[in-house]
Amino acid sequence: MDGDAPVIAPELQVSRWFNTTEPITLPSLRGRVVLLHAFQMLCPACVSHGLPQAQRVHRLFPREQVAVVGLHTVFEHHAAMGPDALAAFIHEYRWPFPIGVDLPAPQGGVPTTMGQLALRGTPSLVLLDREGAVRMHHFGAVDDLALGAVIGQLLAEPA
Amino acid sequence: MDGDAPVIAPELQVSRWFNTTEPITLPSLRGRVVLLHAFQMLCPACVSHGLPQAQRVHRLFPREQVAVVGLHTVFEHHAAMGPDALAAFIHEYRWPFPIGVDLPAPQGGVPTTMGQLALRGTPSLVLLDREGAVRMHHFGAVDDLALGAVIGQLLAEPA
Amino acid sequence: MDGDAPVIAPELQVSRWFNTTEPITLPSLRGRVVLLHAFQMLCPACVSHGLPQAQRVHRLFPREQVAVVGLHTVFEHHAAMGPDALAAFIHEYRWPFPIGVDLPAPQGGVPTTMGQLALRGTPSLVLLDREGAVRMHHFGAVDDLALGAVIGQLLAEPA
Amino acid sequence: MDGDAPVIAPELQVSRWFNTTEPITLPSLRGRVVLLHAFQMLCPACVSHGLPQAQRVHRLFPREQVAVVGLHTVFEHHAAMGPDALAAFIHEYRWPFPIGVDLPAPQGGVPTTMGQLALRGTPSLVLLDREGAVRMHHFGAVDDLALGAVIGQLLAEPA
């Protein structure tokens, strides 16, 4: 967590959802700590580290305390990572948390939410506090102990 | 290695090759021990175990002694695992050994070489001796020590 | 963290200290979160899991926020795990945090601090809040994410 | 395996055996491939890598084909690694293969068998072929694939 004044995260721009019957909006998650995990299905560090870590977070904390949301932020190999390929990937790996497809930008390249959150690549994780403010923003691997400590600190804040 | 009389492996039926300038034929590998690794790019155990193990074999043994060949045996989620998606997967993971796309069967389902080799699923590995005979045939994970021992025994046989 | 009213941890009873020039008392650590890691040098799970985890905690958090203290709670194989053997063990593994030898009980068996803390075996970890109260008490392995979350919550409490 | 002419290994000089009812002599193991694993109980790489690997070899291969023998080659911290401490270590870790205490040298320092085998430190492994000749001699970690390959090659040689 850095010293900047936290800003409320921009709304997720998602073209298709998986593992949820209703589209997810950030305001609907107010009151909970939110872990947004941005990944690409063909990104090796996402598959070996980021997604399994998001799954551990999803399993460890009560759902009403911590919400885990995956965001498929495709910025390369678009043809290989379309929504149907993602559906097969989610099915094979049995990722249990909601995953949204980040809305492609009109000109291609970095998709919409990824751009608005200023993510630098995948895997990235963004932690929101109970009020929806961005409190951690990380590109690359974070170890579990450090991630757990930040989640614990955010959980200790009043809703 | 079982007690059956070894049979010469049927020729690979490949519709497209990656990581090689020339199509690979089994007769061209005579004199070497051959590790065929059959995988699907969206098969979790292939990505976490089988392909990294094939890569370790590729790196450990001299090329003129042991040849590693990947075989993309797609039998499900065909639309998500076409040759272009495979190209992106190979690029992102930097698999260094030759990989062939197993020729799809006319009616879909199990592809041609996979059927001829009677593979039961992915990951599977098939070891050929210096004469091209099938000496090990395994579906699922094999640990490195056991795989190394069989390769070592095959290497000890005269060419 | 359970629902019982937290109690102030009893003082450490230590016959010899390593990795510190001064004996450590719990009151001297007030204001910090304290991780007490109880181990035996010949306990496999302590060596493979507990001590490396204590080391990660020691490295991750600022010293003035989190204090890690090892406690050698020998309750079996006393002759093999005396202070000189412990000194060799600490030297070889380069454990970087202070470690105290739990004062042997007059009749042997469970040593003094281990008894007062009601620890059931090794590895055990005990977390104290900034006021010295016991807030977590665990026998066996805890994963890093869960441990990090509790430390984070304790860090969020006012000193 | 190097290109030197292999030499018959010198006999083990052992002051005390564990996990065997009879002292083990190298001539009694003729006809089998032998893995000698030299370790110290307080050597971190022995505990995390070498001994578990020796255990995997012990479990994988039939006993009448491959014999695993541990050798406790204490050359430092002698007081902390005496035979009674070793007994506790073997008990706690449940090492399943025979382990001998290398006979201490009269003047201390490197023990007898370790000196005769010219081992440079721990962990070290020495592989003997079915005739008792030294075929591999390695200080430090060897990965399972490479070790398996050498064992496989030695197994392929006639008894």
C-alpha cells in the first residue's frame, strides 16, 4: 500500500461473465475487500502463480468478507484467447470464482478496464477496500504472506 | 517397460510442425532414444507436469542420444486449441523442442496418431528405443527418477 | 483468532539465548506484534515448514512492527537437542532471528514456557498483539496466506 | 560417469549401523547397483534434498537390483552429531534404508571412509556398479532425472 490518497476504482467494463449468474459491479461489492486478479489464459506466470493464488484467497476467506474477481485482460494473441477459449480454460482448470472478459478496446491492444486501472501487464492484482478504493496495485508475483497481510489490514478497517 | 514384445511405433501423422524446419519422421530418429510427449495446451497436468518434464529431458541429454518430440493430440475443445492458439502457447511458454499437431480424424474426436498409438488421454508419454520400438507407454504423471531410469536403460542398449 | 477474551502471555522462561546480545522479555516487545515459534531442531515439520515460515515473517515485516522469536521447546530426545547441538543447528541453517532455549522442567518432559503456554507439540506458533495478549495459538502447519492475514489484522490495531 | 577407468570402492569403515541387523559390506552387495549417500544430520541440503532423494531411490527400485546405503560422514560439529543424536534423527525422519556411522579418524576431522572415497563434503553420492566399481561421484545436488539415467544405465549392464 502506498502513500497516495486512495481513489475509488473505476467500474469494471466486461463483455461476458463466467461463474456468475449476474454481472458483477463494484458498488455491489461495497463492504467487502475485493481482490481483482487480471490475467491472460496463455500467460505462464498467471497459470502457475497468479490464478492459484487467487483461488487460495477465494477459498480461505468468508465470501461476505473478501470477494475474488478474475478479469481476462487480453492484450496479445487475441485470436487464441477469445471467450470460447477462455470458457474451455475455466472448465479444464475449474477456477471457482467469477471471471469477466475485459471489454476489448475499439482499436485492439489494451482492453478497457485494464487501461482505466493503468495495469502494466499480467498477472496484476488490485486490492480494493470495503469502500471500493484502490489500496494495492501490483504487477507480477506477490508472495502469500505479503498478500495475506494487506488483506488482513483491510479487513480490520471498519466497513 | 512391460514384458510384451515391443512393436515398432506407427509413423507420426502431423498436419503442422513447430520448432523445426523439416517435418520429423520416426525413421529419421533411428539410433536415438525418442520421447514422444502427447499433450493438449489446455490440459492442466500437461502444463504443470508433462511439458516441463519433456523440457528437462530435452535439456539434459545430448540431442544425438535422445530426441524429444511433442505431439498436440487435441480430442476436446477443438475450437480453443487450433494451430494458431498452439502457436501462441508455444511462443509464451518457450517450449524448445519440436511439436507436431496430430492430424485430426475425419469425424473429429481422437486424432490420428493418438488413435494409432492407443493413447488414453493427456498427458501421455511414449518411449521408443534406438530401433523405433515402443518400450514405455504411460498415461498420467511419471516421476523423473523412474523416467530417467528407463531412458538410461534404453541408452545402454546398442544402436 | 478465537472468541475467548485474550490473555496476556506468560513471560518466556529461557535458559540460554542465541542471536541476541540481550535476553528478550515480552514486556520489552510491547507495541509490536510478536510471533513466537516453538520448535525442536529434530522435528521434521519444524525444519521443512515452521522455521522457514518464521524466517519469511522476520524478513518481510519491519522489525519495529513485528518481532519473531524462536523457542526451542525440547520435550523428547533431550540428549540429542542440548544447547550446543542447537548452536550447531542455528549456525548451519543460519536462522536469523533470536532463539531461546525453553527452561527444562525439573522432572524433564515438557519444558517450562511450553507448559505455561499450553502448547501441544511442535511446531506451534503463538501470535501476541501489541499489548502482549495471545491472539492466535496453533499446533501444526498454517499456510502463509492465513498467517499473513492474522498478522495484518493485528498490525491494524492501535498500539 | 567420467572417462576414468573405474576402481573398486574401498570397504566401508563403519563404527555403528542403523536399520540393519547385520553390518553391511560392499562385497555382500555385488550384483546390485549401490547408491552410497554421504550426509551429515545437520547439513541443510542433505535434509532437504539428498536424504529424500536417497529415500525415493530406495522406494522405486527393487531391493535386489539397487541397494541404498547412508553414510553419516561427520567432519564438523562432532559433539552435536554423535551416534545417539543420529539415532534420534533417524527415528524422527523415519529414514528407511541402512545407515552407517563413518569411523571417526584418530585425529578428528574427515572420517575414515569419507577420506578413502575422497569425498569433498556433504551431501555426496557415490554410485557403484554391480561389480563394486565407482561409476559416479558427486558432491552437491543431482537432479532426479540425471540420477535415474545413470542408475538405469548401470542396471542395464550384465551382473
